[in-house]
Amino acid sequence: MKNSIMLLLFSMILIFLIPTQTDAAANQTRIVLDGQELSLPQDVGVVNMQNNIMIPIRVVAENLKFQVNWDQATQNVHIQQGSKTVSLTVGKNAASIGNKTVKLGVAPQIIQNTVFVPLRFVSEAMGLGVEWNNSDKIVTLASLVSSTPDAPLPDSGNAVATNWIHEINYVNNQLVVSLDREINPVITELKNPERLVLDFPATNFGNMENAPSPGAIARLDTSDSPNVKEIRYSLYQNNPAQVRVVMEMNNVSSVQYQPQTSTGKFILDLDMVNDSGSALPVDNGKKIVVIDAGHGGTDPGTISITQKHEKDFTLALSLKVQALLQNEPGIEVIMTRETDVYPTRPERVKLANDLGADVFVSIHANSVLASPQAKGTETYYYQRESSKELANCIHEKLIQALGFTDRGVKNQNFQVIRETTMAAVLLEIGFLSNKEEEEAMMSEDNQNKAAQAIVDGIKEYLEL
């Protein structure tokens, strides 16, 4: 009897001394966001579920200043910051990020009256760099880092990244960074000398020519840009990864900049003032030609007889024109779009006017499904004599190259040729609603002929 009582007392002591698995996890784990440890509610921490690290979503979201709404009836969590939205439901393996649906390795769960989600989902949904230190049970999250020394850190292992840079260019006062997804860098202005420092959080170099190795610095050729002394870039930080781009100016007293993002690109427009107080023009001796691939993105344009979109034809042909113009030493070619996006007509006009372009060419295709017999090439200009001259040059070359019916050069009140201030034309290459012309226009051979004709017409107008 005495032994039984002792055994019972010993068992009760063990029960009080050994905490539950969830409590142990909560007491041992920490979450660090941008270098600051988050204050977690009592008994809430990090949970390992089916080998997936799960973290409390509300704690992280609210510390990032996201608005979090919980619907008890539907068990749905809706998270929003500006235009960025995330929606997920307890017990369901699918969540939405904006208009995109993503699958989760483990469905969100309610633990200790708190919704937990997989750690990797946080990085995808909120653009954070993430790291899990299993030995110390620490989750490290990073949305941005401070901008201090102008040098990358040495390589310290594989960099954690959620975004990838594929190209960096500087043309006509525009820094253009091509990425996997839309992202806004942290921009810092530094003096003596005048510099702009751009830090891209949770970002690494992807499939990019001339990408620097960790700990090294790469540079762009800025010999054609007298106002920019140097543009250098590096993998500035590891774990989480951070790419830094530094733009150092030359004889510039102040810089104004306008950042903008579009699908797959971050663009920084610069307006520089020299030491005398006057604006610095871009003048490398080249003629600036803007090629506008009509429509795009949410605007498919017209439809062909086989249900193909005009936007796809115009982009394919425009990219061929771009490739040819890039081989011309006296021409600087600028595209209004290079992917399936939709710049508005005012945006296309503004781009050409801001650049002070010499030539603007908008590429389109006709379609009248009710009249499949309609066919031929026509070229439009608006009032200006320079535009009419450009239209005649290109139109003649297109007719010779393609052999389509000549529908003439016409004066028409289209916005992109009316509001641009340089020689501007709109080309209707042919009719996608005509079976023979659609087949011809979609062929690589004829697109190459049309591209060469457009380039030859531009060069004739520019007397190159």
C-alpha cells in the first residue's frame, strides 16, 4: 500500500513537470522580424507540423502593418496592405494572393485560438525573406534592410530570396530592372558625391548575364550617359538576400526621380540638374525611335479569323523591329512594351514625348470579321508634315516587302499619333480577318520581311 501511494505521488509530480508538446514549442521558439524579436502571446510560438514549420499569421501580419480580418463563420483570414491582398481558410490547402491561387503544403490550422500557416507561405504572400534556425528554434523574417556601406557583404552561404533579377539596363535617363514579380526597392539619396542607392529586399540575381558573384561588384557601361558616372550592383546581403544598385552621378547638383512598376519591371525615371542649375538633356548623338506594339495585356485588340489576338501579332512583329534597330549604331530604340502588358495610350504618348523621340511607330493589324474579303496595308499619320513623310517612307517599303493590297497613306485622328510631338505613324499591316493575309502575317518569314521594311522606312526618313 505504501509503495502504491509513493508511485502515485511520483506520477503526479511527473505530470506537472512535463509540459505539452505545443507549450514546449511556444516557450522555446522566437520570431525575429527585421532584426526585432516579436512579442508573442502567451503559449503561442512556432509549431512543427508534418515537418512543416507553422507560424502565427496574425502576429507577423500586424507587425508589418497589414490589416487582418477574421471571419469566424467561414474560418477565413483576409489580410490586406494597400492593393496587396491575401486570403486563406482554416483547413483548406489553397490560398489566394491577389488574383493568384497557390497551394499550401499544410492547410492553415487553429492552435491555441490562433491561426497558424506554413512559414514558406509567409515569404510568398508578403515578400519576406525567411530563415529557420532549427538548433536555436528561431524564425528570421526580413522585409527590408538598412542602407549603409556601399559594399556587398562577403559570401556566407546560400542566399535566401523570394525574387530574382534577370536584367539591369540604363537608357535615356531610365534605370530598368527586370524581375520575376513587382517589387519596390528602398531608395536612399546620398551626397558628396550625388548617389542613389536602391536596395531590393529578399532578391537575388537569377538567369542574368554578367551577374556578380557573392562579394563582388559588377558595373554597367555608362559611357553614353555623361550625367551618370557609374552604375554598380551587387548581392549586398545574404540570408535574406538583398541586391543593391548604386547610381553615382557626374557634375550633378540634384536628382529627382519617379519610380514606377509594371509586370516584371521596376523603372526609375531620372530628372537631373547640373551645377549651373539647368536640366541635363540626354544627347549621345543617336536618333531615338519608339516602337509601340499595339494593345497588350488586358486589351487583346482585334480577333483574327482563327481566333488569334492582335496583341500577340503586334508584339511578335515589334520585337523583330527592335532586334533590327538595335544593330543600327545611329539609333536608340525604346519599346512601349516588350511583354504582354497594357500601357495606356496616354502612357505611350508620354513616354515618347518625355524622351524627346525623333520617331514614333505604332504597329497594329486590321480585322473586319463581317467582311472577310477586306485586305491590304494602310498607314496613318496626323496632320504634321514630318509624320506624313515618315508614313510614306514606311508604307512604300511595306507594300514592296509583303505585296499586300495598297490601301494608301491616310490622315487620321488617333491619339497616339495626334498627341505625340515627333514624326508619328500608325501601321495597319494587314487584315487578320482575311484568311490569306492572316496566314501570311503569322509566318516568321513575312514578319521578318515586314520588320525589315519598317526599319528601312525609318532609316530612309532619318536619312541614315
